Amino acid sequence: MFRNQYDTDVTTWSPAGRLFQVEYAMEAVKQGSAAIGLRSKTHVVLACVNKASSELSSHQKKIFKVDDHIGVSIAGLTADGRVLSRYMRNECINYSYTYESPLPVGRLVVQLADKAQVCTQRSWKRPYGVGLLVGGLDESGAHLYYNCPSGNYFEYQAFAIGSRSQAAKTYLERKFEGFTESSRENLIKDALFALRETLQGEKLTSSTCTIAVVGVGEAFHILDQETVQSLINEFEIVGEEPPADEATVPDQGGVAEPGPADQGTPTDQGVTPMDV
Amino acid sequence: MCRTCVAIAGADYCVIAADTRMSTGYSILTRDYSKIIQLADKSVMASSGFQADVRALQKVLAARHLIYQHQHNKQMSCPAMAQLLSNTLYYKRFFPYYAFNVLGGLDSEGKGCVFTYDAVGSYERVGYSAQGSGSTLITPFLDNQLKSPSPLLLPAKDAVTPLSESEAIDLVKTCFASATERDIYTGDKLEILVLNASGIRREYMELRKD
């Protein structure tokens, strides 16, 4: 697949009808650290693994708030992700300025996909090297989309991208049927478990992951470290083995009930100044 | 020029008030239209003048504040918002927003601050201000009652009034009650916003409807 004469330019087709540069861009996504998204009828949870390049440095920001009702987590070239997040934020602001209402998630995703497509058809550009999991809420409910560097986008019930995401996808494939009716807490728990799959033995702590939630009556926000750590402790107590045995009957209805630990009192915002 | 807005800065609070009448010529369009908007945690703006321009200005500032929050991960301070408002107004120097604004809030030390503007962005931090059709009636009264923060005093003194919050609110109510008597564009209802360390509070007072 690699190193052939048709892969120099994004505007060069291969005889088999492929654009190798675009496919290489999607490889870049697979090299990034994992990002996971899940949705229920009323909530979307985004989670990602924090990879710091060394012990001395801080980790890169991989989850961005785009608007009160939309957030995005990325995998791949985080610089590209940052730039695209800025674009998405601008689009949301402009839309609500003009129409006095929040930008529907599906529209934003199409705009993003079109933007990515442009880079696959200009000889002086390169494709964005980042995959985006866009999670948001609009009038038609909760949505989770995956945007590819190729300009394609897909809607998902749950998805994982980045390195070792297959492990998370396997977990999600087992559990996804229950997600629609899942409660907010169970959704977050499933996100944490899926995230743990990608860590493959490494310890899951609040410093190695970031979780963000958006839901009915709940604006998009990133959970603070203490909340995440207490959730990890709460859920890990249940057992180390993958929860095939758990009788996690999803709670009645997907109605947003704010978990007592999460709301309010994030005491010290600046605990670890290098964190988001 | 319609409506009246007043703001008074205190040691640890800020009072912003405006009437809720919207009129054109000798007619009243509505008796219940709010001219006050909260732009940030600690910044509140009241504007008189042409309401379409006021609304557009409010939207532009709100959008700019969102962008600021995305970039800096925090709310804009009142002095920062004051500068932004000035720049936004001057940006349209040659087709101005027909809006006469008063920005009130708490500065980074928690002291009350009031900024007063003309239509093209010239602004000044003051201890109190009135804008709009009733301003000519209210300002001399405030100069008299709030001696210390008056910008007319030399040497320049501290820009906040020593009055307590409730005294300031009563003063504002008195101002509007009197302005309503003589100014046809002022009346119906008074909306008062009080900003202090514990947050924002809204109060309403009925004014004469004629």
C-alpha cells in the first residue's frame, strides 16, 4: 500500500481509483491517541486518552467546546483539529447571530465535510490529518458524527478512533444496543470502560483521560478531574474484568438527571495548571 | 432620541437602570421592552437611541464575547468589555450605531464601574452616568446628590459613590420618577439591575404611563 508512484499528489488518482494522499491522511488519524464517543437519546459523551509526549510536558487538548450544544473530540494532527474547531465555533456563532437559534449538528457536520473535501481536490493543499467525533444536541435529538479527512461523515450510536480504538470498538459493539435508553451515568460509565480498553493495561486515572458531556438541559462541558476520578473509583469497584457479567439495567428513560457529584462545586480549577 | 438609562457605581456594587418604554414621535410602540442586556458575568449594558441599532450592537458584542471565552477560557472583565464596546462603535465611525450606551459592572477588584459612551465610541470611566432623552433632567440631579464621584470636581476623586446599595437604588428610583414627569419618552416601567459580589438582581418599579 505504501510508497508507489501515485501517492505524491492529492490530485493524482491511482489506476485502482484511489487517492493515496487521502488514505494516508486517514492513517494519521489512526496514529493519534484514542477518542471515543457514545450517544443515548438525550446525551452524548465524548472521551479521550491524554497522551503527553513526555513526563515533563502537558497533554494536548483533544476535546473542544464548539457551542453550548456541540462539542468535538479529535484524533490525529491536533493542530489541524484546533483549526477546525475554531472554524466550527465561528460557524456556530455566525449561525446563531443570524438565526437566533443553535446550529443543527447535521448542518455543521456537512459544512465541515465540505471543507475537508476541498482539500482533497486542490493541488496546493493537503487533506486535514484529523478525525473528528462531533457530538451534539439539537431539535431532532442527540447526535454523534464522525468526520473523516476524506470529506465523508457518518452518524454513529457509538464510535472510537485513534490508536488501539479497535479494542474500544469491540467493547462498544457489545453494548451499543442499550445506549439509546441509557442514563447519563451509565453512558459515562460505558465511555470510561471503553476508554480503559484502549489503554491495554495502563491504569485509567483522571489524569490519563478527559470526559465531556452534553445533554438535554446540560450544556457541553468537560468534566473536571475530581469528578472523573470519583467516577472511575465508583465504577472500577465493580470489577476488573470486562463487564459482561454486570446486570447494568439501564435506568428508566433517558431523562437527564444531574449526578450529584458532577454539578457545581468544581473546587479548584487550577489544580494542575497544565491541564485543560 | 428615546428612553433613558442611568448607572451608578458603588464601592462593591453597580446599579444600572432603564425605563421600558419604546416610542416613536408622539406615539408609544410598547410599554415593556428591555434595553438592558447582560453581556458577561460582570458587565451589563443599557442603551438608548435607535433600537434596531441597539439590538444589532448587543448581538455583535455577545458574539465577540463568545469568541473571547473560546480563546481565553474565561469571561471578559468589565474594563475589557468597555474597550471592546468602544472599538465596536468606532468601527462604524462613518455609519454609526445610533446608540447611546452606558456600561456598568464590577472591575477586577470587585469595585463598581460605570462607563459612558457617545455614539462613536468615545468613552470614560465615571462614577455615574445618564444617557437618553431624560439624561438632561437626571444628570444635574445626580451631580448634586453624588458629589464625590462627579467628573466635574477637581482634583479628580475616587470614581465610586459612598452611598450604600439600597440608597443608590432609591436615588435611581427618584431620578426616574422625576424624569417621567417632564419627559414624554420616559415612563411605563423602570427596570433596575444590581450587580454585586453575590451576582445579579433585577427589580422593577411602575412609572407613570402618560
